[in-house]
Amino acid sequence: MSENTTQKQSEKQQNEAIWKPFIKLLFRAKLPWFWIILLIIITLGESQLALMFPDLTSKIAGGHIEKAIVFGAIGVIVARIFISGILRFIGKLTMYKIDKSYRILIWSQLMRSPIRLFDKVKANEMVSRTSTDTASLSIIFSYVVPTLLSMMYLTVGTVSKLFGYDWRLGLAQVIFLPIYFGCYLWYGRWSFRVNKQVQSRLAKLTQFLSELLINIPLIKTFVTEKKEEKRGINNIDQYYKAGIKKGIVSWIEHPMTGIFGVVQSALVIGLGVLLISNGSITVDTWVAYFLYVDLLYGVLGTFGYLFIELKQSQGASARIAQLVEYPEVVYERTYPLEKYDDDLVLDHVSFSYGKEKVLSDVSFTVPYGKVTAIVGPSGGGKTTILSLIERFYEAAPHSIRLGEVPIEDFHLHDWHKAFGYVAQDIPLLTGTVRENLVYGVDREVSNQELREVAYQANALSFIEQLPDGFDTHIGESGGKLSGGQRQRLAIARVILRDPDVLLLDEATSNLDSRSEQVVLEAMNRLMKKNRTTIVIAHDLTTIRNADQIVVLDQGTVNGIGKHHELLETNKLYRKYIDLHLGKPIL
């Protein structure tokens, strides 16, 4: 197979990959079809009025001063002005409705998507797809599609009118139009590639500047000013070159349009003079010919712009399709989880993030109502085990069971409600203390109950010192609070939820010694009797008092037992205690 054939097949597959999601998205969102169809009808109506005007004008120019013709021409002018205003209003309204539909589609899909999608697509990309990309698609359906249909209608209507006057007038446009479209198609593709390159270079420059400017102290500390200056100049130069190329592309459009205008004018004048001189057409017919051609190419002048918008929307649709076509989480399974009252069994669990294997043949049992601590070197898969237990990710079928029932057989919402999770960077929402505490609690919570859970979490004293108490706004993601205060709020939220299973993931690792002690006291209250607890911790007291300790090393179980047993039998555990926690107290 030749290289050209292979390249053509590759381009064909790429085009199909672009158009397929574009077409699918037409039917995934609840688009305002009534408004889209109304917009198309009004656009075509305006096009029909545009087709009527040259004919009426040519008759007036030919001396046909009749009331019906004169008032008809005036009526067409007034109607076009009136319809143009309506068209702009309905176009904007339709665009906002389409934009809303796609944003709702994306947001609803994100709420039903598995965590794996959020691992693959960054949050800022999702924001861009929910805002910028949806706006691009809304422009297509509210402007590009109606305008393209209008162009087609005007093109066919104009050529038909010209053939009605004289077949040579119509034939001249039939021959000229493919040349015009071909040149603008080539120009549109070239312009799209150049614009894409400019956007890429600008994004690269912006990323470079934002990353380096916030790290000026680091640059000066390591004396890399000259190196970073060269890198900055290179990025600016690359963007400059792309900008120059874009300027050349923009400049070429004007002479290209001018050349087509000159050729078209010469064709209209030359052909008109020839046909008038031999008596084939009259002057008023030639005037109509001139006006129709001027109308046609005035509309076709937007072809290059529409092509670029269409190409950009294809990229937007492909990015949106990556979100909306991602497999959704299945919430309804085989059984409801009425009560979590059995041991949790991990039976030869293996798991990978893409090609990166994290867990390999992990087996142990989490006893019901007991505390299980998981320890080991960083990157050993401890947090991954918690994520699999909570079913943020799906392990191999039947590899994790509650008693004898595979956990994937329980309804997902029931399963999630059974768990309370506290991590080292637990997120808080922008809002008040109260709103964060009751988040996810589907019942009325009294002030007394809030005070009680806050007291148990050692949070009541600092909450009462806040300006508005429980109704104090804590800033974006709880930014107005210290790390210890945020952790105590997170613990209070879990206490209020009263889960059957508690997951603690290095909940005190980022705190100072004073805050750590306060948070540990709250955690000890949370790990009450008969509550299954799985804890990843560096605190010696928490680990030593655990009913069971699982030692992980590079994704495999290195040992299982109590603190004193592992100190005697497991070298890795003893080394872990010595290095990270200080010499153990036997």
C-alpha cells in the first residue's frame, strides 16, 4: 500500500471520527428544535425576500412604474428590515437555549460518570468544555446551519432566476461558483490550521508565564534566570511567528476577495454588454443580473468564516463527546444494602490505573466492628484499597465481598451511604459552616444536634468564636479556616452522618502537633465500638491500638497481624516504625 493511500485512509478515518460525535450530539441533548426550525424558516423567508428585490428593482429601472411594483419593492425593503430584527432576536434566544441544553447534558453526565473519567480529564478542561465548547456548538445551530441553508437556497434561487432570464447568464454562474467555492474551501482549511497553531502557541506561552512567574523565588534561588530568559524569548518568538503567519492569512483574504470581485464584475459587465448588443436581453434584465450576482456573492462572502466555525465546532463536539459518551456509573444493582453487618473480604485483588499496576494479588479480611490499620511505604497502594472498597473504582468481579456477597452486587447509592471518609485534604464547599456540616444529610438537623457533633469533633469552641457561628462563611473551599479546623469540620460532618464504616486516610498528616492532637481526640471518638474502621495513619497510637494491621509493600501484602506480632515477625513493619515514627514503645 502506497504512502499516499495510507495517508488518505488516515484522513478519512479522522474525519469520520470527528463527524460521528458531531452527529450524535444532535440527539443527545434536549435541543430546542421548535426554535431551531423557526429560525431556519425565518432565515429562508428573508432569503426569499432577498430574491424578490432585484426582480422588482429591474422592472422599475426598465420603466415599469406601477403601484404594485413600487409598493412591492418598498414592502420588501421594510419586511427585510423587520424580519432581520426578529431573526437576530430569535437567533440569540436559540443560541442561549442550545448552550443551556448542552451544558445541562454535560453537567448531568459528569454527575453520573465514574472517577476514572476525572483521572483522565483535568478539571480546567471540563470547565472549558462546559463553557467554551458548548458556546461553539450553540453558534453552529443558531447561526452556521441557518446561514448555510440560506446560502444554498439563495444560490439555487439566483441561478434559477438567471436561467429564467437567459441560459447563458445562469451557465456563467454555474461555471464560476465551483471555482469560488474551491478557493474558499482551500482558504478556510488553511486559515483553520493557522488559527489552531496560533491558539496552541498562545496556550503554551500562557502556561509558561503562569508557571514561571509564580516560581520567581525558585528561579533566583537556583540562579536559572538566563536559562528561563532564553526559554521565555523562545516561547514569545514562536507565538510571534505564528501571529505573523495568521496576519499573512488574513491579508490574503482581501486581495483574493478583490480578485474574485474584479473577475465577477468583468463577467457581469462583459456578458451583459454582449447579450444586450445582440438583443438577447434588455437593460432591465441586465440590471437584475447585476443585482442578483451582487446579492449572491455578498452572502457567499461569509463562506470562509462559516467553514472555520464549522471546523472549530467539530473539535468542540469531539471534546464534549469524550465526556457525554463515557460509560456511566450503574447505580441500581442486584441487592439493596439494608445493613452493613459482616466482614469485608479482599480476595486476590489486583488493580491498575491504565498500564500502571498498583495492586497485585492482595488478600485480607476487614473484621466487622473492628479497627484495621493499613501501613507501608508511600505509593504502595493504600489509598487505592480505600477507593476500591468505597467503589470509586471497580475491582475485578467477586474479588471484594461483604460476607459472601460481591460488593458490586449492592446498589451503589446504598453502599456509598454506609461509608464516612476523612482524608488529609478533605474538601469543603464554599458556604457556611452549617451548610458544610449538613451536606449530604437528607433530613432536618437541629441546632442542638449540630452543637453536639461539633463538640464531639472538638470543633465547637472555634465555631463559637467565628463572627456568625455556624452561619459564618468559610471562604472558597474553606480557605478562611486553618488545616486543623477544616479537619475537625470534616470529622463533625462524618459524625453527623453516622456511617457504618469509617475510612481515615492520613487525616492528620498535614497538621502541626497541637492541631494533630486535637484532631486525634476527635477521631478516637469517631472510631467508636462496633463501627468498622479502616485507617491509613502515621500516628503510633492509632496503629498500635488497631485490632489488625495490614502491611503493604509495592502493591502486595507483606504481613498481617497486631502491633506486637508484626514487630517480632515483620522486618518491613519494624523498619517502617523506626524510620517514620521513631523507635517503637514495646
